[in-house]
Amino acid sequence: MPAPIRIQQCPVSHTDFSTDTEIYGHYAMLDAEREASRFRFNDTTDRGFLMIQRYDDVVEGFQHHETWTTKVRSAINPDSRSGTALLPQDLNGEAHAKLRRVLNPFFSPAAVRRMEPMAVARCIELIEELQPKGSCDFVAEFAIRYPTDLFLALLGLPVSDGEFFLPWSETVFAGFFGEDPAKVAEARKNIIDYFTETIRERRANPRDPKEDMVTRLLEARIDGTPIPEEDILTICLTLMLAGLDTTRSALGYIYAHLARNDADRQAIIDNPDLVPRAVEEFLRMYPLVFQVGREVQEPTEFHGLDLQPGDVVWLGIAQANRDPRKFPEPDRFNPDRKGVNQHIAFGAGPHRCLGMHLARLELAIVLREWHQRIPHYRIREGVTLTERGGQLTLPTLPLEWEA
């Protein structure tokens, strides 16, 4: 049964954000919705959802984490939890906080800095493999390979395993967007079997739990109880799903922008110290997770709107990041803008992205090392770039350069 949200409280939107468009098509639709009215009710799903769209409102909405929970993760797909379980995302309150405390040390700024030498070396290796070719599909040949390698290294696994792990992960990603369920099930089984073998090996040969995440998960206790093996497998799968597709997508949008905007690319070539601020500005301009969902658990009044248990709320990350009330000229790349790091591309509140420091490191390393070796590149002539709906990504980005 659809939740009894009161659509008469705000204008109704009929826009379906799950469809594919040309590149930047979703941002244009989202910007239009935000500027049309402060709040909207969208009727494109069985349950419908209240769209919270402007920066201050979205940030405030994230603070309702005790009564607006991740029982719904996505407003567009409110039943996604009935498919693939995710941890720690599916937890709320103290249960969520306790599991985050187990995982946080591996994603802290200090832990990420320890990974930097390896991350730089692998990035250079991949770029130098591509540079003599003079062209590549940046998405398939670099943007997904690099985070996959770092993910395996983070778990203390051989980077060479990416050769077979990557096709499995790609198939699982595709399952969220219509891939053959039988293929998805087989790929997911392969990944679970892979992690199961890793757990078996770590039980037999534990490593330093300060350095090895799987060992830490096996040795951790929450309220005096070990983490069940099923949950450890879910955590490993979640980290893969959360980290690989998003980094691939971010790199795709960044390089599509730089290939089309020579002055912005030249600024990074001329001044590598600009890179950290450029990363923040790109994350603001092109957030890939453009919304997250929440389900209301208790009656709530939100700026005159009456919400009841079961109502679905859309927290508009992309709309907030591109809100001119917070970021003047939001379509202009300006890494020197005031408050450049005040975007919410990683969300906000207790569920803020666990891997945000690692993502920043990955993007910064790629921008520095790529432009030292391939400073000038272009999108292959005649290509029309498209983007996937639901959670944005570019399926392909054919780049060319002078080898």
C-alpha cells in the first residue's frame, strides 16, 4: 500500500529520474525541480516521495537520522533493502554507530595516508600502460580498474585478483539496472565465495588487525559478541558496491569536463597544488549519488509539511550541491569559491560516506599523475555521451591524445 503522504501540501512532480539521458541531463532536471518550488511530491513510484531539494533544507533533513531512517535507502527504489543487504548502511542508531567504530580506523585520514605510496605507484603503472596507445575508453580501461585495485589492497588481497574480480563486480553493479538476474546471482556467488575463502585463510593465518581489515572484522567484538561471518561477507560486498562504481563515475564526469574545458584543464596542469580544491569542486558539481532516501518512523513537522510513519523522503544531494543560494554560479567550475568543501556529495550526519577520505585521495592522485603524463586529451569526435539514471555514471568515455 502506498504511504499516506499528503500530496496536497506541495506541488506534484511527474519526473522519472531512473531513466538514461544525455550527459548532464539529470542535473538539468534536478535544478529545474528545485527552482520550481521548495518542496515537491513525486508520484513516479508506488509509494511516492517528498523531495527536499535546497541546501539548507537537505542538510537539516540529514539531521533527522533518529526518526528518518535508512529503512528506505533510495527514494526512487524504496524496496531496495529487500534485495542486496548492505552494512553498515542498513543499520541505524547505536547499532550503526558500533559497527562504524569497528570500520572507521581503516578509513581514517591517517589510514588513507598510509595507502598513498601504493596508490600512487599503481596509478602511474596504469597510466603508463595506456599512454603509448593514444586512446582508451577511460571508463572501462582506467576509471574502474584503479579503484578495484585499491579496494583489493585495502582488504589485504592481491591486486592481480582484479583480473577476475572486476568482471564479477561489473555484473553485480549491472544488476541494479536490469542485468539478467541469473548472471547477477552467479557473479554475486563468485564474489561471496572469494570473500569466504579469504575469511577461511585469515582464520587459519591471522594478520595484524591494525593493518588487515578482514582480520580486524574476525577479531572484533560488538557488545562482547563476534561479528557473524554472514555479516562480514555483507560488509565486504558493501564496501565493493559503495566504493568502486562511485569512484569510476566521479572520474568519468571529471575527465569529461576537463576534456571539454581547456582552461580548467590547463589550470590543473600549470598548478598541481590546485588539485585538492579542484576535487572538492568537482564533487560539488557532479555528485553521482544525487539523492538518498529515508523512511519516516514518527510523526514529523518539517517547515509546514506534515509527515507520518511510512512516508518516503528524498534528500536531494545534487540539488543541494548546485543550489545557487549556497553556491553562486553553481554551473561554473571555481575551485577557489568560498566554502568549496561545504558540499554534501558524501551525505551528512551519522551515515556520511565511510570512504570519503579514500575517495578524495584516489581522485587527487589521478588528477596529478594523469596530467603529468597525458596533459592534453579530447573526447573522440562524433561521440554522444550518455548517463545512467538512478545513480549516475557514464557507460563510456572514449578519450584520445597524441602518443
